[in-house]
Amino acid sequence: DILGGRAALRATTLDRYPIIGPLFMTGDYKNAFRGLRFGKNQRSFDKASAVNGLKGLFMFGAFGSNGFSMAFHSAEVLIAQMFGLPIPADRGIVEATQPSRFLIRWIKRKIETT
């Protein structure tokens, strides 16, 4: 006899970094980062903040098993992004956790997205 059971899921990403930051419009990003496909070097964070098409919508999730340990500092980063405050994190961390990072990587690798 089975007396009970339990199952749990943890949301995570392929690169195991959480997703923290403003949501984006795929078409706008494809146009803005078109040069990456041809080897042009540009800092994605600078351009990403200018392209964001969905004002006021942010993503904060996919922490996997690191939720409790990363939540406090990640929340500070998100709040800084939401209110235009100085971000209390290294630029590389902010770029590694932005929601559009997968699309930017696909553009760099010349993978067509829909």
C-alpha cells in the first residue's frame, strides 16, 4: 500500500543562471542585434536597455535549487533595474542573467529564431 507521495519541480535554464530583468520583444531585438550575426562586437547590456519594448514587465525566476541563496541579492538587482537605480552587481552578472541572453546567443551563432 502506498500511503502518500510527493513530487516537486524546479524551474531552471540551460545555463543554470536565473532570469532577472526586463522582458523584451523578439523582433525588436533581432533588428537591434543584427550586426552580431556578422561578427560585429557590441555590448549587449547597453543596447538591451534601449530596446526593451515591454515597459514595466520584468522576469524574476528560474533559480533552480539556488533560490534561497540567491534571492536577496537578485531582488536588489531587479529593483535597481525596475527603478533605474545603480545596479549592485557586476556588468557580467547582469548580462548573464538578462532574459534576452538566449536570443542574443542564437543571433551570434547564426541560428534562425521565429
